[in-house]
Amino acid sequence: MHSRIIKTYQVSLDKSAYEIIIGKDIVCTISQFLVERTQDKRVLIVIDNFFRAKILDPLVQSLSDVGFSVYVHNFEAGKQHKNINEAMKIYEVLEGNDFARDSTLIAIGGGVIGDIAGFVASTYLRGMNLINVPTTLTAMIDSSIGGKVAINFRKTVNSIGNYYHPMLNIIDLQFTDTLPERDFKAGLAEIIKCSIICDKELFNYLNENYSEVMSREDAVLLEICSRAIEIKLDHVKDDVKEQNKRLKLNYGHTLGHAIETSTGIFEEVYRHGEGVSLGMVGAAYIAIGHFNQGDGVINRHEEILQRYGLPVRVESGSIGFGREKLIRECLRNILKDKKRKGNKLRFILPVSIGKCEVFNNIDDKLIEGAFDYLIRQ
């Protein structure tokens, strides 16, 4: 199939400059990109087994045709594998085959593979070439952009990490064609999040084009993905290390992470996007009490999230938890949030659809109330 590059973004973040390319069937353009930019001819592809049959052979062939020696490391996706032991296996391939700083690691997969491969690339020889090929909607518009790379340690998610940018980020919409529906919807949660924090027009577009979005029409996916990427870049460009504006991208994440962790993050009772969906509803609930506002904002949250098949409540009994115990566990885990400042949690709350702000002084009773609202028997 003829490759088609549709959009290119020139990105400058944290003294790093690279390109984000959006298109369809464009993965094999990597070979020409590397010919023009690297001297070393060693490439390691770290790939999600789910996508191996779809893309690996054509990519390996295109790289080999222009003189690259290609090594492949198969990776079983899943949060339980994003750990130091799996990272060591990648280091062993690099070290055992004399990879240099100008050698290239290509990460093909969802957020887990992007995180662990990016972490390895950032630390091997203090940094080697990295190319991201995100294959899930969540990774395309969120985790592959902004430089966050990390592995989990024991039960703490992303506790060992770094900031490191790729030399190229390929957003190939072909991968959305075969993405399981649950994962597709989880990615949409992140796009809905972007609309709520700063883009009311995108929020309305998602409401008005539901059928086209769920049919995965190319033009509509290009529109919503491009806008989400632009929002991410705008929030990251002057705040890579998350001290100010970038914090708003964590809307829904504080409560959502606590729910994901408490229900078994490595068992993935909830996908990350599903956790964000729940977290956004909880944050909207907190906003009612914090601003003494009506329930219009939370109602609009729940309407669009439910329409796209995303959770707005935790049915504790159906996932094998007692309600009161789960609430206590969520309150315990929320204290591990990386965004806390001293003993205070930093919360992103919706002032209205299309506008969110960061707050440091949220009443603990409102946080407890949010979990009480979200978690049913």
C-alpha cells in the first residue's frame, strides 16, 4: 500500500529537536530517515508481539535494503513487564552486539513498550538514538510525546524514570484499524481529557461526530489526533519537567491512578484511559464542592464518557472488592501521587468545559467524597 505522510510537526523540547510525522502506512519511511541522519548501521527493534506480523518483515527489509544490521527483541506488552528485569534483557542485546551511541533503538508498541524502550535508550551509554512508533491511540496522542520514560519498581508505577526525547515519532494511523475496541476507547478518554482542559470546540466535535469517530474514519481520526497532539505540545513546550502548565495534562490522573493501583494495576482491571475517565468524573465532583458550582460540568463529563463506552463508576462487587475496603485503599494510594507538593496533593479541576486550573488546597473531605461518589457496591 502506498505510504502517505499527512502532517509533520517540528518539535523543540528541552534542547531536543525532532519530528512528529502523522500519516498512514508510513513506518517504512524510517529507513530513509536513518540513512540521512546516522553513521552507525546497527538498529534494535523492540516490538510488541501483537503487531509483529503486521509490520516487522517490511520494516526489517526496508532497513536491510539500505545497509542496516537489524536486531529484533520481542516484548510481551503489559504493565507487569515494565520492570528492571525486562529492561536488563534489552541492555543485554545492546551490549552483546556492540551498539554505540549513534546506533538506533526503534520502539514499536503501546505506552508500556515506549516507556521501557525509551528508558533503556536514555540510559544506555548515557543516551542513544530513539525512534518511537506508537501503536495504540493512547500512546499516539499522549505517552509518546513529551519525553517521559520510565519503568515500574515493585508496586509503584513509573517510579524509576527520566525525560528523554526521540529523534523521530511516527504516528501511523494504520495501527488504529486493528486496535481492539476497548483499547481504542481508552485512547479516546485521553482525547476527551484534552478537550475538557482547554478546547471546548474539540469537545463539541467529539459529541457531534460520534459515529465517524467510532467508525475510525481516517479524516476524523486525523482531526482529533492532530488536535490532541497540538494540545500536548502546547502544554509541554515550556514546561517539560511538569512544574506549571504541563500539570494540566494530568487531569483525571490523580484519582484515576489511585483506582488503577488499588484494583490491581498489573492485572489491568482498568486500562489507563478507563482510569482517567473515572478520575475526570471524580475531579468534576470535587469541583462542585470546591467552587460551590452546580452539577452541569459533571453531567457533561458523564454524558460524553458514557456515550463513548467509558466507565464513570467503579462497580466494586463486580471486580471482587468490598466497597469500603476499596475506598480506603484508594485513599492510601493517592498519597503516592508524584504530583504532590509536600503533604498537599495538586489537583487539576474543571472550571468549565474547556478550562481547567491547578489547585494545591483541596479539602481532604472532598477527596474522600469523590471516591465515595465513584465507587459503588
